[in-house]
Amino acid sequence: MSEKTGTFSIVKKTVRFMLKEAWSCKRSYFLLQLFDIIFQVAAPFVEIIFTPLLIDELLGGRRIKLLIIYTALVCIGGIACTFGTNFVRISEERIAVLFENRISEQMSRRVMELDFQLTEDKDALDQIEKARTGMSWYSDGIHGIIGSLSKLVSSLLKIVGSVGVIAYRAPVLIPVTVVLMVITILLQRKLSQISIESFKSLSKLNRIFDYLFYEITDVKNGKDIRLYSAEDMMLKKAAEYNNGSLEQSRWEAKKGLPANLTLSACDCVRDAANYFTAGYLAVMGKITIGVFSQIISAANALHLAMRRTAGAAQELIERCNYAYEYLKFSDYPPALKKGSKSVENTSHTIEFKNVSFTYPNTTVEALKNISITLRPGERLSVVGLNGAGKTTLIKLLCRLYDVTDGEILLDGVNIAEYDIEEYMKLFSVVFQDFKLFAFSVEENITLGEKGKDVQKYVQLSGLDGAFENGADTMLFKQFQENGVEPSGGQQQKLAIARALFKDSPVVILDEPTAALDPLAEYEIYNSFDKLVGSKTAVYISHRLSSCKFCDRIAVFSDGCIKELGSHDELIAVKDGIYAQMFNAQAQYYT
Ligand code: ADP
């Protein structure tokens, strides 16, 4: 998407998107918009048409019946328009909440479905932030954009009506008015470009500020922040970014000053021209006082409508530019190749063939020419020091990233050729930084999947009796005062229960036990290994607790497999990495 901002194409695409969304969400909204336009347009013309009649009747015939009729028309017309507009606006606001919810839901879904790789990509994160802010408070979303559009339509209709009245009563005013209108539109456009430029610079600042704000207020960070007295540093950083956004506002105000001053000068010229012309015609006896007031009212209405049109057009362009970031995000190019092949329902062989990988935007190879085959039902232990590349191997296997070189084959077929959702179902992974949510124990285990007996998995993972309300126990305190803070061990068991519940043919434990002592870790592997049954399993650790349960051990170092074999084979390699590690840790396992 390389269109220039502010172009007609952006407005067209965004408006089309918003209209489509509004149509599928609430059709009656369009009827409300129609009434909104009718009331908006009618309001000034009640005054323009009937007030002059009233004035001329007061200064002339003073017929009571006509005076009452004109007064009633002015009052009732005005009140009807005001009430109508308010009623319509209140109903529109109610529907706007539906629109907001719809977009929030779409946005959350899209963020969750985004290729994992992009969640660590600065540009993608920037785009998410631009989409989020652009579609909410910057543009007011669907209602904001359709509202601006109907404002534009009603203002254009008011222009047509006012010009009609002026052209009929004092055509000489038309050229001045048109010239001022053009100047106003050009200046408003300039101001709009400045504010869009400013929005783009602010999005990065907003993302950093949001991060700091979240870190400061997230109760989970409470301990670290208090113990290390980090609040001053956090607030200082937040203040620095705050200053950055203030600076940006100052820049915007300074840059827009000449245009704003010229706009004020245009107002003075307009008033002078209107009063002079209409006054001259009245003094010369060419028009009545009623018509004088009609010209002034029409000229004022025209001026307001022009300002409103320029404002609405500018607002529409601006809002579309902001909201367009959401469309761009919706179409964000995938980071991974997406195949369509179905995964066959057999036991699977996985082969890494000369796989190398470098993380995006880095230069160091995290994996170098890895070749290893994982047979169905095999237990593989992947060990090595921190940073050796163990987790990267799993991320590639689970298609969180695509390999840089070489290929990974599932049953002889490159994994990129499979339908990614089907492929991902093959793996139950418990990562070191697994995440539990502030939902019930059951929801944390099933993640919405229905049809299996949760209780069985609660028992299997050793959590039976751990929580007072069993699977209905709410975790954490965000939503429930009596929510439970599970211990580290309980959290690991919950994560393991989740992995077992998924019941995939390949299970992977990526050091979820790193925070435990070696013996507790050994215990977890011991019970987990029994639960895994005939599935293929990969256990990752920088310690050797898991090796006892495995057919083979792959020793990683510096992105390479340095040793590969059974415990007995590797322990026999004199001065081998495994043998050294084992001897150093032997006290825990003998
Ligand atoms: P291990 O699991 O053995 O501790 P990792 O696979 O996590 O090692 O990391 C291997 C290398 O890749 C390390 O040098 C690490 O700094 C780097 N690395 C890991 N994750 C990322 C990432 N998201 N972006 C850039 N580099 C990364």
C-alpha cells in the first residue's frame, strides 16, 4: 500500500469499507443519517425563509393572523429541527457503540492471528498502534467517518440553498463568496496535511508511552518495581516521552499559525462585503428590511456551510487517513508462506534438513546447518547452554518463523506447503514463558475447545484438589476479588494440563521448569513422560533432568548440534560437552 496520504483513493477505499461495515452491522443507522441530514439542512432555512416575512409584516401590514403564523413557523420549525437532530444523534451514538465493539473484535482477532514473527517486528507493532489509535480516538471509527460524510453532504446542500437565496436576492455577492471559499478550502487542506504528518510521528511515541504506562501500572510488576525502587526511572522515562509529544503539538501549532491567521482575515473580508452590499441595496430602497435580513442570514448560513463543508471535507480526509491505517493493518502482508496441503492422519516423521536461521533484522545466525530426524513416538532431549538455539529450533518447527535456509519436512513434505492451522494442531508446546489468563482453571486448560473431559486433565497434571472450586476456580484478581494466584508449580501444571488437553501427536516442553530446582524439575518430567504415552516428545532444557526419559539427546552449542546420541553413547565421549555437563550436574541425578 503505497498511496500518498490524503489522496482520493484512500478516502474512497476507507469510506467504502466503513459503509460496508455499517451496512452489515446496523442498516437502520443509514435511516438515522438521512434524518440527520434533513434536520441539518432544514434548520437554517426555517429562519432564512420565515424571519424576513415576519420582519416585513411587523414593519408593514402588522396583520395579527399572519404575525402569529410566521412566529409559529419560525418557533415550531426551529424546535422541530433541534429536537429531531438531538433524537437522531442520541440514537446514532447508541449504534456507534455497536460499531466500536465490532471493530475492537476484528482488531483483536487480527492481532491474535498475525504471524507470530510480526509480533516481534517493529514495523508491524507500529502498524498495530497506528491502526488502533487511527480507528478509535483519531477518526472515531465507523460512526466518525460516516458522520463526517453526512456532515459533508448536509453542508453541500446548505451551500446550494444559500447560494440560491443570495443569487436570487443579491447576485453581486457570489464571486467574493466563491473566492473566499476556495481560499478557505486550500488553507484547511494545508492544516490537515500538517496534522496528519504530526499523527504519524506521534504513533511511535504513543507506543513507547503505552508500554511504559502498562509496565508501571501492571500489578504483576509490583514486586520488581517496589524492590528495586524503579518507579522514579519509569516515571522519568514516561515524562521524557510526554515531553516528546508536547514538542510535537508545539510544532503542529507553529506550523499551522500562518494558515489560521489567514483564515481569520478571510472572515473579516466576508463580513464587510456582506453588510456593505446588503446595506447599500436597502438604503437605495431596492430591497425591504426583511430581505436585507434574509441576505445577511443566507450569507451567514453560506459562510457557515462553506466552513462546515471545508471542515467536513478536511475532517473526512483526515479521519480516512487515520482509519486507513486500520485497513493497511488488515491487509498486512503475512510473514510466512501459507500452503494449503492437508496434514494426513498418520504417525509423523519430522526432518530438519540443513536448516539455518537468522532472526529478522539481526545478523547472527541462531541456527547453523541443522540436520536431524525425529521419528514417530521418539523422545528427543535437546540440551545446551542458554542462547545455544534450542528454542529457535522449536519456533521453526512450530512455524512461528520460517527457516532462512534449508527445509523442515513433515512426512517428506516441506512444512510450508501445509495449511498452517492444520499443521499447528500437530504440536502441544509449553514454552518457558507460557501465559495463563485471568479466566477460570477450565478456560485456561481448554482455551474454548469443547467436548473433552477437563477433569481428567486436571487430575492427570496433578492439580486435583489444588483449587477450592476445582476447574471453576478463577485465576488472578483482575476480574474476581477471590481469584486465586497459583503458585509457580501450579502454573506449570496448568500449562502442562493445557498441552495435554490439546492432545496433539507431538508434545514439546521448552524449559517450562527452568524456575524450579533440578529435583522438582526431574519430578515434573517424570510424571509428564508417563502422560505423554506414545506421542512424539521433545524436551528442552539447559539441565539434564529430561535426558533419562529420552531415546536420543541432541547437544546444542552456538547454533549447531555438537553431539547426538543416546545417554550411554554421549557419556562415553571423553571430554564431550554432554559428558562434562552430566558430570557437573551428576549430584542431582545419581
Ligand atoms: P536457547 O533456547 O538455547 O536459550 P534461543 O534459541 O532462545 O536459545 O536463542 C538463540 C539465539 O538467538 C541467541 O543468540 C538469542 O539471543 C537469539 N534470539 C532469540 N530470540 C530472538 C529474537 N526474537 N530476535 C533476535 N534474536 C533472538
